[in-house]
Amino acid sequence: MADFNKDGGTVPMLLAGGAGLLLGLLANPARKLAVQTPTMLKGAWDEALAAEHKATLALIGVIEKTDPDDTARRSILLAQLKHMIGKHSFQEENTVYASMRQRELLAAAQGLNEDHAGVKQLLFELTEMQRDDARWLEKVRALRNELEEHMALEENEHFPKLRAALNEQENGELTKAMNKEGLKLA
């Protein structure tokens, strides 16, 4: 068995391994913060979610411009979209919709949750389809349409109602809670 201490190899190797471990442990929280920071910088929960809506539609726009032969790019963009929508849905479902239920906006919260289920179904179907299938972009457009309707309903009707039902402190607490949930999946 080789003696690594003889040539001084063990200590530098252990230090390098420890440094690598430390960087690895710090990288994930830093990445999460980098993903959630744009949302956090938008301010209030409703403004932040509206900004995420715009970013989601922008990414769908990029997907819609892809060529059928560029299946690898479509797969990468779809994975990004699924992550973006998953994080966004998690934030809304675990904070905003829960707050709506507390304020007796039960039917609205239920309807929005059902919309999320429809979006997740479309994402599943896109995942299962071949990326060069002629119907793939049709499915992307159907997803866009469903999201646009859902987002308009939230931004124009449900979010303003909830914001009005909460006082300034409660809106601030909801913003903090929403960002905390976002960091979990960022």
C-alpha cells in the first residue's frame, strides 16, 4: 500500500477535497438565491408573481421559435419551463391560494388550483411527445393559451381581491412567505 504522507500528497488531497465539499455545499444555496432574487426584487407578492408570469410567457415565445429539428434545444427549454412553472405553482398554491381560502375566497382558490392541474397535464403531454412531432408546437400554443387565461384571471381579478382583503402587514407577510416557498424549489 502506498504511503501518501511520504511525498506530502495526503494533506493537499484532503484540503482540496474539503474545499470542494465546502464549495458544493455553498453552491446550492447560492444558486437558489440567484433564481429567486428576481422575484424578491419585484416587491409585493402580486407584482412578483406577475413578473414571473411575463418571464414564463417569454420563455414560451422562445420555444415557439424553435425548429422541429432542434429537438435537444426544445428538450432543454421544456425542462426550464417545467422548473419555472413548478416553482411558481408551488409559491402560489402554498401561500396565495391558502390565503385566499382564509379570506373566504374558496371557489376562486379551487378554480385556480384546477387551472394548475390543467397546465401540469399539458406539460406532461409535451414531455411524452417527440420534440419533432408536428403537433408539439400546437401543444405549446395550447399551453400558452391556458396560461394566458389563468394569468389574466389572477392578475385582473383574484390578486386584487386578495390584496384588498389583507392589510399592509399581512401583504408583507404573504410576500415573505411566498419568497420563502420559492427558495425551496429555486
